[in-house]
Amino acid sequence: MGRDVNAESTVRNLLLVPTSEGWHMRIGCWSGSPDDLAEMIAKDEGWPEAKGNEITRRRPYLEAALALCRVHMADHPSVISDLAERWGK
């Protein structure tokens, strides 16, 4: 994919993990829920290790990564409820 979020480029790794409580993402040095990522993408400040023009440059990569994850989550709608049931949560 590209380079790490906290490096001079954008994304080296993308991890999407289903848990019994919901989906968890890790992109570079950032981690949280897909909704958390969407909130960060919408802001022009508060990004880990990025400011100003670097946020503007990274935003399309993170939007694309989030879109890919949303397609995957939509394609697997019962994963979270199945895990919650399996783990008794």
C-alpha cells in the first residue's frame, strides 16, 4: 500500500479486526473504530504526527482505506454479532 502514517508518506499497513464489541482498525500509528477514523479524516487538526499540508495530502489515502474497510464490513454483516454470541457478550 504506501508508507506508514507517521512517516513522510501515508499508509504502510492497514488492519481491520472484528471484535465482539465492533470493528477495530489500525493504520500506521493510529488505531480506533472506523467511525473514529471518519471523524479524524473530517478534521483539519488533531491528526497523529501530521499538520497542515500533510493532513491534506494524507486524507485521500485514509478515505480510500476507510472505504475499503466499509465494503468489507458490509460484505460480512454478521461477523460482530456472531463473535459476541460465541464469546457470550
